[in-house]
Amino acid sequence: MTYDDEVRDTNKPAVRAEGLGKRFGATWALRGLELDVPAGRVLGLLGHNGAGKTTAIRILTTLTRPTEGRAQVAGFDVVADAPRVRERIGVASQAATVDGLLTARANLEMVARLYHLAPEVARRRAGELLDRFGLAEVADRLVKTFSGGMRRRLDLAASLVASPPVVFLDEPTTGLDPRARAELWDVLRERVRAGATMVLTTQYLEEADRLADEIVVLDHGAVAARGTPAALKRAIGGDRVVVTVSSAADVAIARAALERFADGAIAGEVEPPRVIVPTRPEARLVEVVRALDAAGVDAHDVARREATLDDVFLVLTAPRRAAHPGAQPAGPS
């Protein structure tokens, strides 16, 4: 069976985790993770720094052994069959892993050869990806001369060079400009349409909304929620009113002034200073503005919008952060 055949084998999940956990000293960085990702789907792992996203990725890519539970990727156990798992995955970690003393083309051809691709296939795949990621004009420059964004694009290309059936992307678009980010989304969609499975972590919740078929929200190493992006947004209610204020001091005043319009917990942010209010259906924007004015709040902007994954993230993780305001992760995120 070829890798492409394995990609399309929908009789078994591409990624499965059962009770997966990792402990660092007395602290659990990840506990009780359950995953069942079919082939040809995209799973988004969301969570704040230290929530357990990177720990989960490291276990699933055989870089860290779990403390408890088990996992399979492309049908193979990540501990007992680690070499076979590595043959079938592509990985782009948060830190670029390309060699600065090689050219971009040489980097991709080297990775392709490590996957045992024939030399002519390695050259062809390298050329295709250099063009696809906008690096064709600098293909023969040493990577140490590249900007951070260029290195990131090359690193992402390297994760796809062998067309692996399962790809893990840990915050793949960090450092990319909006145009490069959109182009990467197009490349990832092409691979998924071809049958590949992807697991991605991201700080850009719009990215998860647009790419992921299912989302798992992690908080302090545990699953806080899971579902499709649409289902998660429906679960936390309707519209939000976002009020941008002049200073952090105004945030608390605005929250108090808008309590009577809220249908749930009001989120306050310091940078930029603003409050996000889940509003009751009958609340009118003009009444919100009047309440702010009566409280002496200098509001720069007041806008109404539908719920987003940012709101899901804030609603699901804020209670535990409030209960543990000084908590810091003991191990990797």
C-alpha cells in the first residue's frame, strides 16, 4: 500500500488518541485527551499558552512519550511503531528547522530524500513547492540570508514535500503576512482535498474557523469543549457588542455600565482596552451608547457583530483562568 493509498483509507482514523496524558513532575501538561480524526479532515487544537497544544503535537509526532494513554497516527502506535509513524507524517513546528547553510532547493531535496523519494521526484517536488510558496526566485540562495517569513514558508514546504498522509502544523502561519497566510490556506486545502489529514494549532482563531472541520479547545491540559466551528459558536449564544475605550481604567467602568444588557459573562481586555458583551436579543445599540455616556466612559468605537471563535475561546477558558490567576505551566505548552 502506498502513502497515497493510506491517505484515502477511510476505514480507520488517521489520528486517534485514547486517554492521552503527559506529566512534568507533579503537573499534568495534558490529561485525558481523546481524538478520533478521520482521513481527509482538519482538526484544530486551540488553547492559551500552556494549555497543552504543543505537548499533544509532540506526543503525536513521536517526539515525546506519553505518561498515560495511547495514540495512533496513520494506523501505527506512536510509541511501539514510532519509525513507521515518522515515515508517514509531515511536521512544521513553531521554530523553523531548515538548514541555514543550504539553499532553499537543497533543503527541500534533502528532506525528500530522507523520505526515500527518488532523486528526480525529489527535484520535481522541490521545484513545485518553491513555486507554490513564492520562493522560486530565491531557490538557490542560502537560507541564512532569508527573512523570518521566508524561512517559515520554506519550513512549511518541507513538511509537505513527500505528500505525507498526515500533517501536523504547530502555529503554521506565525510570522507570515496576510497574503502569505491566505496562500498557505489554499495549499492546505488542496492537500486536504487530495485526502490528507491535518492537525493544526493556531493563535489565529479566524484560521481555525476557515480551515478546521472540528475544533478541540484545551484549557490547562484538559479538553474544555469540542465540535465544529459553527456548533461551538452557537453554543455560546448570539451577537456581541464590542466597545473600545480610552484606557484600561475604563474597562471596569464599562463592564459595570453594560451588565444589564449582557446575556452571559462580559469579557474585558487591556490591550487594546475594550469590553465584549454577549448581548440580550432585545438590547439596542443606542441604549448601550447612552449607558456608556451616563457612566462617563470615553468610548472610541461601539460595534455589534456575530459570535466568533475568539468569543468561544474567551468564554470557555476565562472561568479557569479567573480561578487560577497566577497559574503558570510547569512544562511545554
